[in-house]
Amino acid sequence: MTLAELLVSVVLLGIVMSVLFGGVLSVHRTYRSVTSDVWNREDAMRATAWLSRDLRDALTVTRGATASTVSVWLDRDDDGLQSAAETITWSAGTTAAGAPALLRTAGDGSRRVLPSITELRLAYTPAAPASVRTVTATVSYARADGSPRGDTWTVRNRNTA
């Protein structure tokens, strides 16, 4: 094999390797994007399930100061007395790193954070604060490409008249 043949072989190998590397890189980017979308969607589904359960089972639903805050009283020990540990507050906030998140804070200080959720909007029916029966909630999150996505659902509290 001559030096010219060896150089041609090396150049052809380089071209083939760069095409293969580009394909692998593209597959990796797609995998990361899809994985991120799945994680964000799972957080939204988790938020839907947890918030729905809390709103449905609450003995009282108290509006927050903003349209992105609500507190509920869940009488866990069935004593009919509201204690701080039985109050759950849902709010749109931030993680320790400053990223937007949905926060579920219990009166005992325990906290669950759903970091993918960028917005929480709540609407109440009827409008009078003392008799909240139905809550319409919307959670929003960003897809991997940056486009917004959201889920809206309505929950009826089963403990109010």
C-alpha cells in the first residue's frame, strides 16, 4: 500500500466517522428532549393527582392571596379540630436554585416540590370565599423546545354543601 492510498483511506474513514458521529449526536439530542418532556409531563400528572385529591377531600378550601395559592384543611385524625399539621398550602414558587416550581407545603413543615411546573392558576365556584365548592386548576410547564404546555381540570369538593 502506498502513501497516497493510505491518505485516501484515512480521509474516507474520517468522512464516514463524522457522518456516524453526527447521527449519534442527533439521536442523543432527541433522547434528551423526549426524556425532558416525559419528566415534565409526569410532574404535571403528579400535580394533577395530588392537588385533585387534596381539593376533593378537604373539609375547607381557603383561597390564597393570589390566583396561584390555595390552602386546604385535611382532617387526618378525624377529631374535627383543625391543627397546623393538617393544613396544606399549594402555591407557585421557586426551588432553592431559583427555578419555577409548584410547592405543596404541609403545616408540619414538610414540602413537596414539582420543579417542572412553571405556573398554577386557580378559579373558584361560587365566587363567595366562604363556600368554595369547585376549583378549576391549570398547571403549566415548558416543553424541552421551550414551548408552553398546560393542563386544566375541575375538582368538586365532596365535603361542602
